[in-house]
Amino acid sequence: MPEVRDQIKTQPATATANNKKKAPGLTFRRFFTKPGVSPYSEVEWELRTAQITDSQGGIIFEQKNVEVPKDWSMTATNIVASKYLHGQVGTGERETGVRQLVARVAETIRDWGTKDGYFRSTEDAAAFHDELVHLLIRQYAAFNSPVWFNVGCDRIEPNSDATNWHWNSTTQRVEFGATGYTRPQCSACFINSVHDSLDSILTLAKTEGMLFKWGSGTGTNLSPLRSSTEVLSGGGTASGPLSFMKGFDAFAGVIKSGGKTRRAAKMVILNIDHPDIVDFIECKSKEEAKAHALVAQGYDGSHPDSDAYSSIFFQNANNSVRVTDDFMVAVMRDTDFSTRAIVGGRVVNTYKAKDLLQKISEATWQCGDPGMQYDTTVNRWHTSKNTSRINASNPCSEYMFLDDSACNLASLNLLKFAPNGTFDVEAYRHAVDVVITAQEILVDNAGYPTELIGKNSHDYRPLGLGYANLGALLMAAGLPYDSDAGRDYAACVTAIMCGQAYLQSSRIAELCEPLGPVTDTVQTRLGVTKAENMPGAACPGYYLNREPFLDVIRMHRASVNNINKANVPTPIYEASKQCWDEALSSGEKHGYRNSQVTVLAPTGTIGFFMDCDTTGIEPDLALIKYKKLVGGGMIKIVNNTVPAALFKLGYTHEQTDAIVSYIDATGTIEGAPHVKDEHLAVFDCSFKPAKGTRSIHYMGHLKMMAAAQPFISGAISKTVNLPNAATVEDISEAYIQAWKLGLKAVAVYRDGCKQSQPLSAAGTKTAQAGNVERAPSPAAVQEEDNLDAPPRAVRHKLKEERMAVTHKFNIGGHEGYIIVGLYPNGEPGEIFIKMAKEGSTVSGLMDSFALAVSIALQHGVKLSLYCDKFAHTRFEPSGWSNNPDIGYAKSIMDYIFRWLQMRFLSGQQQFLFESLRPKPLAAPAPEGVGDLNGSAEPRPESREPRAGSVHAADALAGMIDLG
């Protein structure tokens, strides 16, 4: 690209490696702290015992005398102690608390920044350090887990000989060496490439394993691999991506993230035009069916490491299908779409595009995977188009950038910036400056698993600043999550963060030292020699991509005009415009140090670190909920924002106390004393409470994502939660609407579709899966289009192997057995009735009757209709039964259908397998750990079940009956 080369030669350099005049560096004013006053001294500290127990009260983790700020919750205490304090518990090298942890990280970053010339003076370095410490110990901000795992640990383990690739500022190149913790892995998010060779495939397996070891997650698009329909050069047929996915999945399952109980995080992506796309779409749903079968046979399926789930494939990765606008247009027009061979590009299969989307939706309905990524939209907002396209994402789909790249994340706790209900814009912008600078300092001081990732990290320097507690912020402000006012407020907050981050990135490009000669990956594209330096301190990738980069910045700025300023406080709206005006103006002059600056991550573990009520961009899941811990046990999580919201809405202290007491007792605000109907929407959550009727519609989730997406460099990690009763068509429509709204990616989860769920709403009984319906399909719909003839119905037979419930009864001395065969979703599909010591006539009649009922159930007749018709019918034999819940049975039919109603239709369910019923906790386990690094893991809602809606196998899921 000679025009770029000419530009580099003609532009005046702010400073170069050969220029004796040093760049001035950044100045940092004190906003939260005072000179000469340690930020640690302004916090009241106390010693606590951090402890996590399992459901039986056994201690999983314990550390005594952990030093934490007094106002931190036990949740945060346990997270820090169990996840982030370095060293073996009980040894002298073990860190003792938050003070040591924060000091280790903040001092290391300050020292690196000083070494690399980021600060104008020692006073500026000290101010930066103190402001950063304040933000961390006051829970305004938190880095991603690898920073806490690894940064500064060379103080504790100076002799570590771990190897990695890293930038050497002296030799001005990426080198490999045994640097240990002096060059720690700092990024949570990685994107790796793979090529169509066994060497590349095995190299990817090794790279992923090392990333998991150091606490990070990784994503890869496997579309370059030949499909299972294509031939090998030496003869035979290629294995296809799915065969290698099994190996990758196994490594992810056995390597814990950061060496902790935190699970490894992995994303697998396949393009919609890959010949193996149908197998990819269906692979996890087929494995989920195996898990259901194992659970039905008595195997534990209560968590991802249980016997049932550890025995099946593809459970350690999120799967996503990558689709283009061409494919989505074909869906809308109901036209054909073809898959093409990887080698040669010949057409392999041709499908109706709608049929492929239907398969995606059906698989998602069954198990929550795959999600979808919208390739055309992603690359439209790509700042580095001249370098290469974006093919993949990290495991949670928020980081989307070049192959073989990395991103270190950090998040801000939004609620901290509105302590009195008014959002402090100045504090927020200052916090962005501090945290984005800290993240930038990490880039060249970190270690990377491959040479190419190290080079791209130096050349493009993508960062991932985000936030948590948006749902709580909106609730505290008295704004419904699913409202125009809530969306405009969120858009402004997101716009300020991203605009300010790009502005600070441009200031660094203006005021800090240049990055020196570029790596050979950029040299080739720029047409420069290694001796030639960049004209300023922007990232080298910026000079290769100046025009597309600035085009994207202008797109961000133009999107501010779409915010309805009437819905937002004036200071917030004006700040959103100002940030982007300044970011664009400064960038046009000086460029940007970072190719990306923001993402919206799920903020799992660090959300607990900051005591957030809601994670990432999510609303609250429920006003009261429970979380399963990866290492075992459960914790209760109560929304602490409700009282603040009630005060904001004008309720008195007495009224607020009464409302909160009602929520504590019932799990819902519906029906609470004093609450006005127009305020109920403020407290809507993702999941419908057991005793309520309200929840956020899936379009509310999608619209909130659409409000924030134009102000995010990357994408948004979010689960769009649908109720258990959602249909395949609902999921298909969600995917279509996500594309129309301009989202880059979306993950959909239908409540209850998996046996293993880490987070559940309070009051959920496992045997009450609630609202389970068959996945509607054309064959399952009864069309009554001709009222002069019987309705058309199609039979859904049960699988050859199915779970079943056997029940013994005794009515006035007449013994018998009821055997109920179940569909995979838990609904009854057949009934067998066996009478003991009865003649052939009675037995034959009962067999025939049961067969007729079974055929009707398989043709869609509701069980509730049978129960209504046959319960309380009176004939002999009758008498007292051995079932205390039924008592006197007026007939065998009366008993059978009252029992079926009690087991499968009643709101007061009992566990189907009493011997396997877990013992309830005397009290909820204090807190928990375990972050899927953003994985869009399933989260169920709590509610009363509908007719024919019980997940029978859920009785084995190991959850506590919370009544």
C-alpha cells in the first residue's frame, strides 16, 4: 500500500525511537483521592473467615483472617479469597486479603506504566495509582480474572519458569522466553485461528490448553477445516470439524481455568455455508438427549461436572453459527441457500434457508445452543478492515476482532456512580480514563501463548472496557428495563463509556512515547522497512487502517443522534455527544492507541467481586434467586436495589419495609401492599416468579442490546431468556429480530431446556419444570380447518428408550401398578395399568383403556382433559387407598387420574423419586464461586407448572426444594 507508506514518511513524528525528545506523558488529576493520603487508610477493614460449603454442609474452601473492607459482602469476600488470593492456603506465601491483592496488581501496573513512559511525572504516576486503588477497593471497577490471577505474582513466585511470547521493548520485537510471572497472561479473551492441516489442529489444542491454564477463554472458527464430505489428498475422506471438536472439548473439560474450580471457557464457530453445518447445529441437542436419558436412569445431572454431563460430548464450549446478510435475506424471501466445499468451492448441499434457521431454532429450543453471530454486521463496524476480516469471537461473543488476537477486559460498576440516584458523569468519565490507561499499560507487559497473538496484541492493542449493574442502575432510577426511557438511558451511559475510552486512547497516542518500529506482520502490509517508525504513538494497526477506523468512529458518533434526549437527564445526554465529538476530533489529529476499547462482557466472577446485583447488560433474573456453585453448594442472591427504587418512586420508609417483607415472603412484588400498578414494570425481571405473572419479554432483551450496540467496539455478551413455554417459532423470530436490530451476536436460552443449570430463581422446585411444551413443528400442530370432519392430528411416538415413572397403589385391598412413559421434555406420553390378582377380563379392559389413553396423548390430547373427565368417577372397586394425598378412592379410574393430576398437573409437586430427593439446606451456603467467563449458561425461572408440563427428570437435578 504505497499511499500508506507515503503518508508515514511525510507525516511529522510526535516522537520516534531515534528522537531524543521524549513524549511528555499523561497527567492524572486526583478526583477520588488526596495527595499524601493512602486510599487504603480511608477504608475500614476487618478480618473474616471466607468459607464455602456444599449442600450437605461440608467445607469446600476455607481461609481464616481474610482482610477485607468492612462494607464488602460475604459474596465478594468468598470470591476474592477462593479465586484470586495467590498461594497455597495455610502457607506463608498465601495472600491474606484484599489489601495485598489490590496492592499487588495496582503497584505492578503503576511500575510498568512508569517504565514505559506513560506518566509525565512521578506525581502523575502516584495519582494514577491512588485513583486506581480507590476504584478497586471501593468496588467501582474490576479487571478480568487473569489480571487478578497473575499480575504481580512474580513478587510471590520470582522463580517461575513458565514460558510465553512477549514484547521486548529493548529489541523492539516479540520474543519467546521463560519469563514466569514477570510477563503474566492478562487477557481473558482470545481468538485463535486454525488451518486445514493436522499440525495446525494439534497446535490449536495446545494453545487452548495453555490459555485455560492461565485463566482465559478462547474462540475459533473451524470453517477452514474440510468437511466430512471432502477427500484428502492422499486418499480417504476428511474427518470434518466435529471430530476434532470432541478432542478440543475433552481438553477444555479437564483443564480448570487458572488452576481453580472456575471452568474453562471455549467458543466454537462454524459458517452457515460449511458443508457440515447441519451436523454442527444438531450436535449439542443430540448430546443433551443423551444426558436426559442418563438422568432418567438415575445418574446425577445436577451440574456440568456431574456423571450425566461429563459422559457426553460438546459440553465445554459454546457453539455459534455465523450467518451473513445474504443468508438472512434468503430466510426472509424463503429462497435456497447452498453450502460449499472448503476446497474448490463446489456446491455440496442446497437447503431452504428457512429450513436451516428452523434447525438452528429447534436445537436452541432443546439445549440453548447454537447461538448466532451476524458476520456482515460485525465486519461493517470493523475498525481494521484493511488488515483482515473478523471471523470469530471469544467464548461469550463480546470480543470480536482479528484471528490470533487477545483482549484484556475490565468492568465498571454503574450503580457506584449514582449513589444518591443521580448519575455522576464526571466521576464516570474519570474512572474510564484511569481504567482504560491501566488496561493499555498491560498490553506490552503481558505474555501471550503464540507469536502471532503477541504481534497482533502489540500492533492493534484491543481493549475491552465494559460495565455491570445496568439492570440495577435502571431499577434504582425508577426506569423499567423494557422501556424507551430505560433504553435511552442505557444508550447514553454506554456512549459515554466508549466515547471517553476512545478519547483517552487518542490522548495516549498524542502524549505518550511511540511504540517504535512495527512488527513484521504490519511491515509487509504497510510497505515499510523495520527502521521506519510510525509518525506518532497510535497503534501501528491504525496507520494501516486510518480511513476505515475513522469511518467507524463517525458511525458511533452519528448513532448518538438516535437517542431521544427527552428521555434522558440533560447532563448525561450532553456528555454522550461531547465524548464522541472530542474522540473524533482528537483521533483525526493523533489517531488512536487501541483498535478497540469496549465490549459488554457477562462480568460473572468480577460482578460478584464488585457486589453487583446484575451482571453486564442484564436485568435482574429475579428479585430473589439462587445460584449453584461450580464447586458445589448453593448461594442465595437477593436484589438489594429494590428499596432504592421504591424510595426513588416516592414510597415512604414504612411502605418500603412492608413491600420488601412481602417480596421476601413471596418472591414477587405483584400483590404487595402500596405498590401502584404503573410501577410494577420497574421491577420486572428475566424470569417470571412462582407466584407472579410478569417478566421481561424477549424483545425487551433484544431492544436493550440494540440500544447499546452502536456504542460498543466489540459486541454484547447476553443471554436472551425465554420462558419454558416458548416455541421454536419464538426462538426463530428472536434470531431474525436480532439481525434486523443490528446486533452482532445473540444467544437464546429457553428456561428448563437443560438438566444442569447454574442459576435459578427462588422457589423453583426441580420437579416443577413448568410450562413445558413440545417443540411445535408442522407435524405437531392440530389444524381444525374443516369443522365437518375430525381435526387432523399427527402422532408423536415416544423414543425406543424413554424415562418412566412406576407407581404402586392399593384401593380397598386391590393392588395395582401405574407405569407412565415420558417424552424427553417430561410430559406423559403413555400409560400402562397392571392390576394384581384380577381376572383376565378386568386386566384386558385396563390394558385396552390404557392403550387408548396412550394413543390419545401421543396425538396431542391434553392429560388435563382426561383428569377432568375421569377423576371422581364412582364405581367398584372403591375404598381407602394407601396414598395419604388421595385418601378415599371412588374407583380405580378416580385414583389413577387424581394421582396423575397430582404428579403432573398440580402446583404442589412432590419429587418423583423420593429416595433421591436431596436434603434441604438448613440455611443457604454463604457465597459461591465459579464464572464461566461469560458463557451464556442457562438460567431457569421459577413459576407454577402448567398442565402436562412437568420435567420428570428434573427430580434428579440435585436442586434444593425451596418451597
